[in-house]
Amino acid sequence: MKLFSSVNDVPSIQNLVELGLTLKKDPLVYKQLGKHKTLGLVFLNPSLRTRLSTQKAALNLGMQVMVMNMDKEGWALETKDGVVMNGSSAEHIREAAAVMGQYCDILGLRCFPKLQNREEDYSEELFNKFVQFCGVPVISLESATRHPLQSLADLITIQEHKKLAKPKVVLTWAPHVKGLPQAVPNSFAEWMCEAQAQGLIHFIITQPKGYELAEAFTRGAHIEYDQKEALQEADFVYVKNWSSYHHYGGILSGAEEWMLSNQHLELTNQAGVMHCLPVRRDLELSSEILDGPNSLVIPQAANRVWAAQAVLKELLQALA
């Protein structure tokens, strides 16, 4: 594996999940694999879990880590070709990515969508050109349309905590004060649809009408507009806000009652509740759940280390 940007880059999700759980039991088993190798983490947007967990994972593998916050410390980047750079952009992605590839053996990139132009965001121009010009293996730390490290950690969490061979997993939309990107739900849906195709889970997405995700990410999922119906006998409930895809970046009114509470959990099979964090308490998800026995948000966040370490291990072995 030389690129980790989606589930489509993974030969076997089950093997990668098992690798993550193996690394959790013995974090330093491959501590020599990354010796004298450098991981560069490039952030154009804020990060807490992704930055710290990926750094920890790299250190467990013996790697050195360099972090660049491009939004604060770097030059404004131009991605378009054939333009005269007489505006605010001081450096082209062609040179910036190529130079970073000279300094690092593996690079990670985090960039968010602007939520203004759907075609522009979903083209993944910045991420794809970074991959094209850096010349080294790349790991997505979240892009405009996907967050695969989060999704792998989610699947590791489900595998670790499941009580049934084929649990029912529900992705439910949640309220928010602003419209958020679709990257996390897109990616979660994509990974869960693949897991379902392999007979590992049963997957349902529930959201108010108007919040349908792009069909490319939800093929195979059952879509249910009645949240209470979707939650019946659920084993895991993944809570996440996202803005409208069809009314791109928009917030639709009249769905405040979608915030998950203990009353909703009574419909489930004592479901474990997941959220990628950060979470706005008592807006997206009730404090009674976050502080209660059904919450998996902290174990889920902890599994970000093992997801990142499994991916880095595969990328390092491809370099050998």
C-alpha cells in the first residue's frame, strides 16, 4: 500500500482491523520498522486527535515526525495550473509538495472543504495534486470528502466491542449550529458498506429528508428517514452532523429533535454510542449519553492510534 485515502486503497479491511487490534496489544512490536524514517504531517486545518494519534503511532514504529501547520506557518498555496500568480498565493502546490517529499519518507495531509462549490470540493484537487507531486507515500489525515483514519478506528472499535457476529450499525444525523462537511459520514458510510458487503455488519443510515449523502458513498446502505425506526435493536449508533449535499453546505430547519438521548437508546439493543469528536454537548449528543455507560467516544478516540499505526506499518513495509 502506497496511498491511504479511502477504503478503496485497502486490500483487506478485515486484515487491517486485525492488525490494529494486534498493535494495541503490543504497540512496540514493530519499533524498528520506522527507524531512520521521517513522517511529515501537513495541516491546513485544526486537529487534535488526528495529529496526536498519528504522531504517537509513528513514534511507536520508531519514526521521526515533523509537523507543519500550513494555515499558520506556511505560504498560501496555489493549486490551479496555467495561472499568473499575482494574487494572494505565494507558492504553487507543485513546488511545495515536491519539496516536502524531499524531506520526508511518508507524508500526511489534512485539508477541509470550503462548502461553497460542491464540484470543486468533491474534485479533491488539493489532495490529489499533493499526492501527484510529493513523490512519496501519502496518508489522508482528512480531506474534503473523506476521513479514512477515523473510519478505520471506528471499525476497530466496533470489532472490539461487538457482542454479535453481525451487529446492526446505525449512522444517525445530529443537529448543529452550523453545517459541517460530509467527510466523516461519507467515509464512515463507505467503510461500513464495504464491511456489510463482506458480511461483517448490517448498516443503516438515518437522516431528515434533504440530508442525503452522495450515492457514491452509500451504495448498499439502507436509508431510513424515521430515526426511531432505524434505531430499533441497534447494536452501535454513530452520531454525526453533516450539511446538505444536494443543497450544498446548507442547513435545513426543523430537525432539533434528532439529538440522541437515553430515551432514544431504549429502542436499541443497549447500543454503544460513537462520535468522532469534537462534540457539542446537549446539541449534537446529550450529556447523559456522553457521561453514561453506553458511550464509546473515548475508547473510539483511543483507537485512532492503532488505526494510524496499522496504516503507517503497511506504508513503511511498501517502502522496503
